Amino acid sequence: MNALGVALVGHAFMGVVHSQAWRTVGRVFDLPVRPEMVVLCGRRKDAVHHAAARLGWREDSDDWKSALVRDDVHVVDICTPGDSHAEIAMSALEAGKHVLCEKPLANSVAEAVAMADAAERARQRGIRSMVGFNYRRVPALSLARTLVAQGRLGRIRHVRAQYLQDWLLDPQAPLTWRLQAERAGSGALGDLGAHLVDLAQFLLDDEITSVCGLVDTFVAERPLGAGTDRTGPVTVDDATMFTARFGGGALGTFEATRYAAGRKNGLRVEVNGSAGSLAFDFESMNELSFYDATEDAATAGFRRILATEADHPYLRAWYPPGHVLGYEHTFTHQLRDFVTAIGERTSPSPDFAAGLRVQRVLDAVQRSAADHSRWTPVGGGR
Amino acid sequence: MNALGVALVGHAFMGVVHSQAWRTVGRVFDLPVRPEMVVLCGRRKDAVHHAAARLGWREDSDDWKSALVRDDVHVVDICTPGDSHAEIAMSALEAGKHVLCEKPLANSVAEAVAMADAAERARQRGIRSMVGFNYRRVPALSLARTLVAQGRLGRIRHVRAQYLQDWLLDPQAPLTWRLQAERAGSGALGDLGAHLVDLAQFLLDDEITSVCGLVDTFVAERPLGAGTDRTGPVTVDDATMFTARFGGGALGTFEATRYAAGRKNGLRVEVNGSAGSLAFDFESMNELSFYDATEDAATAGFRRILATEADHPYLRAWYPPGHVLGYEHTFTHQLRDFVTAIGERTSPSPDFAAGLRVQRVLDAVQRSAADHSRWTPVGGGR
Amino acid sequence: MNALGVALVGHAFMGVVHSQAWRTVGRVFDLPVRPEMVVLCGRRKDAVHHAAARLGWREDSDDWKSALVRDDVHVVDICTPGDSHAEIAMSALEAGKHVLCEKPLANSVAEAVAMADAAERARQRGIRSMVGFNYRRVPALSLARTLVAQGRLGRIRHVRAQYLQDWLLDPQAPLTWRLQAERAGSGALGDLGAHLVDLAQFLLDDEITSVCGLVDTFVAERPLGAGTDRTGPVTVDDATMFTARFGGGALGTFEATRYAAGRKNGLRVEVNGSAGSLAFDFESMNELSFYDATEDAATAGFRRILATEADHPYLRAWYPPGHVLGYEHTFTHQLRDFVTAIGERTSPSPDFAAGLRVQRVLDAVQRSAADHSRWTPVGGGR
Amino acid sequence: MNALGVALVGHAFMGVVHSQAWRTVGRVFDLPVRPEMVVLCGRRKDAVHHAAARLGWREDSDDWKSALVRDDVHVVDICTPGDSHAEIAMSALEAGKHVLCEKPLANSVAEAVAMADAAERARQRGIRSMVGFNYRRVPALSLARTLVAQGRLGRIRHVRAQYLQDWLLDPQAPLTWRLQAERAGSGALGDLGAHLVDLAQFLLDDEITSVCGLVDTFVAERPLGAGTDRTGPVTVDDATMFTARFGGGALGTFEATRYAAGRKNGLRVEVNGSAGSLAFDFESMNELSFYDATEDAATAGFRRILATEADHPYLRAWYPPGHVLGYEHTFTHQLRDFVTAIGERTSPSPDFAAGLRVQRVLDAVQRSAADHSRWTPVGGGR
């Protein structure tokens, strides 16, 4: 079996999780090629060296560009903040490397357009690219998509999606890069809202065509770090709320915040259709609630499907029913699909075009917010 | 103990529930006056006669105006569709009767203004009036209000409120008065959204100052009744979504629909503050979820408070802990407070001014919806 | 429509709840006869007089025997402690009155046998009798019985039933009649366990044939009341656990306690069969969980049936879906069935023979507990 | 950092899960020694060779004894059926290898006694041993133990523990080794009940002193495999129920079954004390319910603690709050503690003596079951 050499850029939270997935994927799933963890790239020599040893990478480098010229590297996995996605991804594609890029695809629509164009050109040369919307690979949500696609919900009327966290509850929590527009692009909108938008479009297999939105920043100044009195301005949104229309007529409400006390990673989505409904909360990630409105009224009810059966997506490779999975497994599933697509020379999904579509929706939300929340069409073209 | 003679107008769903509450309230609560169920009023002689006997009213009448001239009637309880609220309420107040009026207060802001003015004039003569926002009297929600008032949630950041039903799921369900604008005023907005708006303003003790909204009608034509092929136009909204800002800075998302398959009476509200959160779903009406963010992280968690303790609002009069209450009890609690206020010569709450405030918010939602969902200030004045 | 005169004996907790049900049943359900609340009986003249006025009884009496000779009394409803059930019930039956008797039927098997014999003799004269196992009339549990009877669970393998309360958690809680064997017969066993045994036999339509059990008393002495240092011995069980075999081969585990901190009225039952399962918790009394094992593994799951649909037992007479019921409604349902049986000259269920069967099971538990928990057959005969 | 060479025996379900844990533990936790996956042992040469490559073991062998003589093997991890535990474990200890042995420790008390004796002798030579009761390492359950130890529950009154699965629901499911007494020792009792007993004793830090139990086999004959008409006898129990007394006075009810339709890995435990309660269900393994009875009645309630905070056991090494863990992580935690104990020359827990105590309880259940469920003291001594 051919080896598939991987270079990972970034070793903070996402880099750690991706490393665990790279170590695991070939041990659990049957893959057409054999991933090899060739090199971990970072900015600080010491830190990346230590991380590489800890996370299981054969080599390390403080220059991601060096990975692009190696023949034993076939994949570049990008786990850096959004402001460097475009440069790394386009360079890697140019160099003929398959690319997995963390979400959001970019910090602006312009960058995302360029990336999607580059990905399309690369695709024509057989180079694959994918955006890391990992929640699509929660088995319960993959199952949800299947149920919608099978028509089990009928015509979709409503989507309501929330991504609720509470890590900014403390006004003294420090000003990290995630709170700076020049690094992160946006706040809850791009970090959390991007997942909601992708997930909703994925579940419905439909696109948001117009939005009406609002962003807000509750705490405008934060300490620059521990042990200092100096503060700096928060330049991203703390929270966003928007409503949306889908091409097929469904209505959507969306909300993302870092101030929902007690909600830790509360990615919640509910879909109502003419024939049934679905509900999901990531904090109980192994469960999908499904209501089948075609059943007798006397026995109809939301079913708690424990998505751990062999017949559920990705589950045949894992453990017996009821032996639940966790957050990291969504990344292992993502790699399983990405590596399989590379090996089988097919296009993985979500591709950069899907990432661009999400970006366009987020952009429309920001434009609406800047214009008295007027209904704003999502930008078209590619 | 003095008698308090009651005339009830209307004997459909709300009339039935109010009757049960009138029969019960004096048997359970200590009241300063003794309610007497004097007369039930309706439009059709036969129907009202039969209903009065069934529901426990001493007399019946097909002319509500006749009740206004009776000396043994002190209270008029209005359970008719919204298009007759203004006339009945203002006539009753004029005649010196205390008035309990079902929500929404009226079908238009103009009517609601007139009603609130009449109520204020009557109040100066010692005549009481109240709007039937019964959900304020769910013990779990009364408790929620108390917790917010005590500062247990800190500064409020978010309210998300949904009222989800599914009784219009079938496109062949007939065109009742609730789907006709001239009778009902609006659809999900006035029927369900009114409860959400009142509840949110009640829980936060704050007012919505501006909104941005949307209304939609999924099924535009419906059969005029069973056994006919003729159809008529649905002239109210099937669903509404709106976002809001409160005077104190909180953000709100609201949604009301009659197309949420599987949600039967899903009035759900969640409040997030800087020190804690609350969550509630009427389908589990005896439970309040409360998160106290000031606790140790290791033992913090949403508590399921079973609001059936003697220390919970209204509960001392009922059963031992865990012997849960139901929907109808909220109406009994409403009457307990209304009758007590009359007996003690105080102003019951929510008064017509509160009903008007709700009406103004709903009106702003409709105006926003008609203007590309622009942010729209809630009309001021009284 | 003929009147059905009722005398109620006892006006503590159960008397209050039965009164509410008597006031309500004819207002909600179509009945073949018209209940009239003739007389409330108690021991203390003042107390019963006050209670009768409050609870809506026309007359009051401190001598229950006086009710038995009245022509306008057709029903005697017994809400006294267990030590007086036998005398009152047998006298009433002898006097030709229909009898509704609170559970447990009696404080001993001998009494229960005599009562069941008397009821059988009375039945032959057209006199009806019933035991107040109100939980059979929870709509979700009536539905559960139907699902089992329809074979939706297949062959039953397991029943696990718990009745968990916590009102004795405080060792300084006073020594009431419920903690004295001469009044109450037993403690958690007769008060709570009786409900479990009846419910299990009802749901399975099967009888417990042998048991193996244990009873325990955690706090042996308690204050005689508030404001006294004197204490007295607790002479009943605080908790009981027993396992059981049913005639049809199912296994059962049962537990009842007054020391389960945080469980307020936690009557929980779960049934597992070869084709499905059911689960119920009274604290969420409007919900039944149902698992259909014949469905596809990919979409099978416990359904939360909100038992508030018109198609659910007793619900057509009440409110729209999702407008939930409470504890007291189970008593209204009980009266609906009792009064209907009287009017239609049929035998209501559960009859005294069913009450006796429960008593025999409780007796076998006590005998097993006294004999090193040996397997003990449930006493036979009637 | 010194290497710690590991030999794993067995590569079925448990071997797969242990392999994933061995691959992961050093990547996530700071360990005093560095685990090396030296050799995988099995019975069939081809199968073990293929498994070793897949699971990440450097070498493979069809003779576990060969591992005992290798200097580069310091740990033997036993994942075989129970009938071989004693031989492998005692040989390994004899050879000076640290031993991790899957539960149940052995198929009989006699074997378990010998193993515990061998482990004690080895301990005196610095050789460590541990039994694989992985559920102790669910963070929510580790937290539960802490809360009990801190006195947050007060004096413990009740434990109710169930382990519910449904994989034998189909009477045509084949006769595997788990259904044969000579391989598995017992059925639900040893496979599932062993976890319950260990968990209860762990949570309470107390020992079961006497039991009263029952075992049953619902389906006595099963097909020998797919594609054959031949059947064989099931020689283990399908289900068991037992009640227990703990040394400290608590009462316990226990149930284990493979016939609870819809329950997939339903390990559930509830503990009630004089000051609070705990509840847990493995199907929602990241959640612990905790009731603090010392709080105000108005705000007391079962809290859903999402055990994913940095302050929760094992969590600091993993992901941010709300990014939930799964089944396999309990094994990673187990290795973290086992390897740390080896490196720090301390005794890991649960040791073989704890495994023996579980075995003695299971044995007492079987003896009680064979003697009309009489109360049976748990065998004493070591």
C-alpha cells in the first residue's frame, strides 16, 4: 500500500486534535493508502520540536514552505489561524500537495474566492482539497443528513441552529488572537457561526440565499494577558444572531455566542419538515432526536437514536453499540473520508467551494449588520 | 366574605379553561373575596346554555351586554377572539366591572392604546384590569423571574425564546378563524409570539426597544371546512422569526411557528447572564433548569429544579413535592392573583399597559417585516 | 340524568385530592349519572365543617356511619388511614353503597380477604367497589398497558420499578401516623410499594408468584412532634427492596424508599420485552418512553411520547396536545371510570380482589424478609 | 525517559481497545516512563500477524509465553477470556512482569485467590498488578467517587446499579464463548455484574458484606453459528438480579441483563445519601447528575455536570470544556494511572485483591441463587 506523507502546520488545539486523528485513522479504518506523519511545522523552533515528539511526527520544522518541496510530503494539513490559510493553502496546491484546511476557509470573501479558484485549478490536475468542517462527521449528524436526503422529514420548513459557549463570561479573560480581527477575521461569527452555516447547508443540501443579521461585542476591552494591567480593544464580535432564507423555502434562525453561561460546546441544531423533525446537541453528541410525523399520533414521539450501531455512519469500524464516541473521533472520520478520496481519486467534501459559500453567508451577515439588519442577498458567483 | 360575581364571555377552549379555574381557585387558595360563577355569555343561545350547565355557570346569556348592567356581576372575563376584545373590555370598564382579558390584548395597536387608556381611567376609579398571559403563572417561570430579580443571573446577555407547535402541518387542515386576519389579527405572531414577548419582558423586567423580523405563510390556501372542496386564503402568518434588543442591552431571538413537527406546545425560553443561565420548556412545565456560574467549575451544572416544593410560587396551596401540576393550574394561579388584587384594592399584573407594550412589539415586527427586515424601533408613548 | 350522591370519609391529603376530582369529573367527562357531593365525614366536628365548606361538600358530619343510612348517598369514598378501611368499606357495602377505597386496601391480608369477600357478595347485588390505585390512570401508563396488551413489547423479560421519595431525609422529621405500624400497617412497603406492585401487575396483565425481599428502618426513633424533646419508635420500614417472578416468566426488581435525596415523587417503571421496552418516571408524568425493537437499527430509539394527544387515554376530554396534565387528573380519571362503571352496571377495575392480590405480595415480601430473604411464594386462594 | 515494553495478549474487542489506549496514552499524558508496544500475542499466527500490523505492535507471536522471557517486555496486558487469566497472569508475575488483567479477574474464587496471592508476593518484589475495571476511569465516575469521599452525599443509604444491554434479544443470535461457562465463567453476572460490584464498592469506598440473588437463562439453546442448524446449550446466565448490604449500612440493588431492548451499554448507577444523591448512565458518559440536599429547597435540583472541565479528573490533558470524550478514553486513563504507578513505584488500583473481592461477591450471588436466594455472607479472608 502506498504511503501518503503528511505535513501538519500548527500545533495548538487544532494541531493536537488533527495529530490524534492522523495517528488513529489507519489503525481503525481500511484505507487505500497509508498515512505517514512526516513533518510538523510551526513558527517557534523549540516549541514545534517538542510538539512533534509528543504528537508523533517524525520530523519538525519552523518553515512550512520547506515541506512543500519534499517529495515524501503529499498532504498539507493547515491548522493555523485564519489569516494564514490563504497563503499556505494556495502555495501547497501550487506545489501539488493535497490540502486539508481548517475552517473558516479564510478571513475574507476575497481570499476565499482565490482559494476556491486555486482549488478548482488543482482539482483539474488531480490535487484534492477539503475544509475542516468536522461536525459533518459526527455520526448522528451524518445520519441526520441521510434522513433528510431520504425524504424522512418531507419538505423542510425550519432550521434553528445555535452554537453556545461561555468561555468569555469573565470580563477579565485575556485578549487572545481569537479576539483580534486581523488574526481571526471575526469572532463568534467566523469561529462558531461558520460551523452552523455549513452544517445547515449540509443537512438540507440547500443554500442560504439571503440573511438579516446582527453582531455585538459585550466587552470592548480586555487585559492583554495575565499579570498586566494593560488592556486592548476587542475587535471581533462576541455574539451574532441572524435569520436566513434557503433556496428551497426553508427559514433559518442562527445564533452564536461565547457568553452563554453553562453551555460549553453547545452546538445545537433542529430541523422541522412537513413529515418530521430532527434535533441535536453536541454536548450529547452520540444522540440524534428524530420525530416521524407519519406515525400514529398515539405512538409518535421524538426518538433518541443512540448513533452507535454498526449501521450508523463510520460506526462499523469502532466499538459495539452504546460504547460511545467523542469529539476527536469526528476528526478521525474526516481523515478517513479525505484519505479515501485521495486514494480513490475522487473529490472530498466539503471542498473549498463549500467553504467559500459559508464565507459568503458570513459576509452577508456582516453587511446586513452594517446596514440596519436589512435583508441582504448572499453574494453569488462561484 | 363578600361575593365577587363573574361573567365569562366565550366558551371555546379558553372559556373552558377559565371555567375550570373559576371553579377551583376558591377551593385551593385563601381569597379575600368569594368568586361566584354568575353568568356565561356566548353568541348562540343553545350552545351557551349547554356550556353553562356543563361548566358550572349559574346562568347563561346570548348577550354579553346584559351582564354589564347586573349588580351581581363584578368581573367580566373575556375569552373571545381578539376582534371583540376592545369593545367588550371598554364597555365593561365603563360599566364599572373589573376585567380579565385574554391575550393578545387587541388586534391592533390603536385598539390596544384605547384599551390601555380606558383601563387607566378605570383604575383611578378603583376598577382593575389584567391581561391573560397565563404562562407568567407557571411556577417554574415565576421562580425564574425571582432568580433574575435576585441577580442570580447577573447581567443578562441573551434571551432565546421559541413557541413551537405543529397543528398546521397537514396542508388540508381547515381554515379556522385563527387563520383569518380579520378575526385573529395575526397568526403565529399574535397567538404564540405574544406569549414570548410578554414572557421575555416579564423575566428580564426589561422592555424590547427595537426589532428586526420576518413573517411567512407556508400554505396560502386551505379548505373552508370538512366535506367541502372550496378553499379560502390564509391571511395570517404561519411562522415568524425576529431578533430584538432590550433596553438593558440584552439580545433576543424569537421564533413562533405552527409547523414544527413533533413540538406540541413547545414554549421554550433560555436566558443567559453574566452569572448564570435559565432554561425552560413548557412540555416539561414543572421543571426549571438553572445554571449558577459562580459555583466551582467541578460541580457546576444545569440543575433540574422540580418546581413543586412548598417554597415555590403558588405551591404551598397544592400537593406535596413531586406531585406535579398541569396547564390548567396556570389559570388558577392567574385568578388567584387577579381576585386577590381586587379584594386588596391593588393593581394586578400584567395590566393593559403591559398588553399594549406587547402589541407595540408585535407591530414593530410586522413593520420591520414589511420593510426588508430593517431594525425598527418599538413605538413609544404609553 | 340520575344523581349519584357521594359521601367522602377523610379530608387530609387524599380527601383534598378526591374532592377536587369529584368537583371536576362531571364538568369534563360525559357521565351516565351526575355526581353530587353530599357529605364530607371526619372525626373532628370543627375541622370537617371547615373542610366541607372549603372543598365544596354540601354537608358535613363527624360520624361516617350516619352517611350509610342516607338515601341520597350512593357512594362512599374512603380516604382514611389503612387501619379503618376494612370497617368502613364493609359497613358501606353492607349498607348497599358503592365503595371507592384508597390504597393499600387494608393493613393485613386477613382484612383484605374479608373485604374482597364482602365486595364479591356486594357485586352480586349490583354494588360496585374499587381500589384507588390512581397511577393506573396516568395517561402515559394507560397507554403503556395498551402497548403491552397489543404485543408491541413481545414477551416480557424484565420489570424494574422504583418509588423514590425523600421526605424522611431529615432524622428530625416528626413521627406521624405514617410511621406507626398500628395505623399505617407498613411504611414504604405499603405506601409506595403497593403502587409498584399494582402497577407492574397491571402493565403486564400478569401476577407476581414469588418474591424475595428485605425491609429496613434507617432512623429508629423520631420526635413525637414539633416543640417536644420526646421521641418515639418508628415501627414501620423506611425502605424495601424485593425481587420477584411473574407467572409468565418475567423477572422484577422493586424498591421503595423515603430516603432518596432529590427524588420527590419518583415512581419509575421500566419494562423490557423481546420486541420492545417502556420507561416512565412520574416526575415527568406526561411522557412515556417506548422502544420498538422491530424497527431498523439505524432509526430505532426510545421515543418520548408526550401523552397529550386526543388519541391517548382520557385526553379527548381535556386540552389540545402539549397542554400537559398533572397529578390530580389521575384522580379525575379514576372517578370517570368508577362513575361510568356504576352507571353502566359493570365492574370497575382494580376491584378489591386486585387490592387483595397486592396485599398478598406485600405480605410475602414481609415473610421473606423475616426468613433470611428466602424465595417465598405469594399466598394463594382468592 | 526509560522505555516500558508492553506485551498484549489477545486482539479481539478488548485487545483492540487496549491497543488504541497504548498508542495514545503517552501522546496525551505526561508519563514517568515511555510505553513501547513491543509484541502482540494471540493463538492463530496469521490473525495475530495481521492484527499487530493494524494495531501498531512492533512484533507478533502465537505464544504468549515467549513474551515472558524477553528483557524488553516489562508489562503483560491480558485481554483474553477469563479461563486463561490465572495462568497468564501468574506466569507473568512470576517472570517479574507488571500485569494488567481484564475483568473479571478469574472464572472462580479459587483462581482469584491464587492470583491475588501471587500479586501480593510480586508486589513485595516491586512488581505491579491491576484489574481492568475501566469504568472507574470515566471522568464523571471518578468525580462521583470524589464527591462521596468529600462527604457531599453524607451517609450513604442506597445504591441502585444496573447494567443493561440487549445483544441477546434475538433468540437466533449464535452461541459464542461468552455464553459458555467453561470459557466465560458466567454470563451477565461476570461480564456486566462484575463492573457493577466493583463500581459500587469503589464509589462508596465500602464493601458488600452479604447478598441475596437470582440468576436466570431465558434462551436455553442457541445456534452454534451462522449457516448451521445445530444448536448448543447456553450454560451461563442471561440475567441476574441481586440485593446487597454494605459494611457501612447502605442497601444495594443490582441487575445485569443482555435482554433489555433498546439499552445498548446502559451501565447506570444511582447513590442516595443523607446529604445528596448521584446518578449516572454510561450512554451519556460525560454527564454526572448530582443533587445537593443541603441547598435551599427553592433552588435545589439534580445538576447535570458535564464532566469535561479542566478541573475534572483526567480532563486537563484533553480538550476544552464540552468537547466530549468517549468509551476508549477510559482505557487511556487506566493506562495513565497504571504506567504512572509503575514509574513511581506505587500500587495501582484496583489491584488483584479488589478483583478478588468482586469475585467473592459474584460467588455469593451464585450461592444465594442456588439456595432459594437466602441471604448469603460474602466469603471473607483474602
